[in-house]
Amino acid sequence: MKLVDTHSHLFLEEFADDLPQVIERARQAGVSHIFMPNIDSTTLKPLLQVCEEYAEYCFPMIGLHPTSVGGNYRDELALVKQQLAIPHPFVAVGEIGMDLYWDKTFLREQREAFDLQLQWALDKNLPVVIHCREAFEEIYDVLLPYKATSLRGIMHCFTGTEEEARRILDFPGFLLGINGVVTFKKSSLPAVLKHLPLERMVLETDAPYLAPVPHRGKRNESAFVGDTMRKLAEIMGEAPEKVAQVTTENALAFFGMKERDDIFKIY
């Protein structure tokens, strides 16, 4: 079965000592593509280095993570805008969004950064990958004016209610990113997802975070996306092969891989 990890941070220091082995385990697990969201200016170089080393297997995004929105957020946004203005290898704008779990000090700035990056994605005809933590209504308010546009997005690490999911899926080009949280014993996601269409879901790991059962508490990695796939198959009452096929096709279409006929290159 072919699988896609639509959200992994294999460029972080947690993988500095054994990245080749991590990549090989992902390949052995059937993972055909790994998509990597940026965090901020400090992660851009290692992100691009990994994607260059594993070209046509690891694919980068560019964006400013909401928890990195601080006093220098305008400088950080200027870098994102600059990268998008030149020939670039980025397949999406991400990860962007709002996070009010840790701190609400920069609520206004997070909102501004999110909206600007949505505009840039639309201008460049790139999809977005959205981080949402304790900020669904705030994110929805920013997204709403884009509902009639061609904007496409993934709600990364979706953990919301069925009502929230349906509000997001009312945007034609949006998908839900499902990761290891769905395997957690106390997760409410299984009860939510069984009422939603598989055709609007993709798989992700968020490695090195949120490792699925039976790896919970350990460093997550892209090979573990198969554990999430099997849990999702159980929830949906579908064969694992079908869940793998549908989510893989969803992911490749979303990131434009089906139409991609150029040779991946880091500029």
C-alpha cells in the first residue's frame, strides 16, 4: 500500500542523528511522499537542506507558524513573502494559522499574519496548511471571506467537533488532516470521523510529535503514518487498502503531484 505523510518535521534536531534510517523506515512502510511545513526563519535552511537531500521524496512548504508570531513578526513575514516572490520549490504555504493555547498576547498579530499568508497563497495559487489550537472561531472568521475563492487547505491535526468539521468542509477545497491523535484512548475523534467523508481526509504524522498508539510517548516518525491509517480504516469500516488509496490520492491531488512533471529543484 502506498501512503503519504502530509505533515512531518523531519528537519528538526530530533532527527539529526538518524535521518537516513528514518527515511528508509518510511520507504519500507510504503510512504511515497513526505510534505514538510516550515516553522519560521530558524527552520528554513534545515528544511530546504533535507528536501534537497531527499529530492522528489520530501517536499517543502513556506510559512510562519503562529507560535512564532512575536515582536519581530513583520520581519518573519517579509522572509516568507520574499521566498514566494522568487522561483521556489514550495508546494504550499504552511504551516500557518492561529494558536491561543499557550499565549494570547499576540492575538492581533497572529490574525494579521494568518490573513496575509492566505492572500499570498491565493495569489501564488498554492494551497495552505493550517494550524489551529484553541482558535477555531478566530480562524473561521479569517477564512470566511475566502470561501468563494479558489483557496485550498488542510486543517492540520484536526481534533474538532463534527459541526466544526462540516463548517470547514463547506469550503470546497478543504481537507482534514488526521494523525496519531485519532489512536489515543480518550480521543473523541473516532466518534466524529465516522460521520464524515473519507474523500475529504488526508493522513499525517506531525513528527516528531503526537506518535500514534502503539508508539505513544516515543518520537514520532513518518513510518508510523500506517498506524493512523489502520485506525482510520477501523473507524470508517473500510479496508486498510481503500483508506490508503483514497487518502493518498487526496494528498497527491492537493499538493499538485499528479500534475507535476518537472524535476524537483531547490533554488
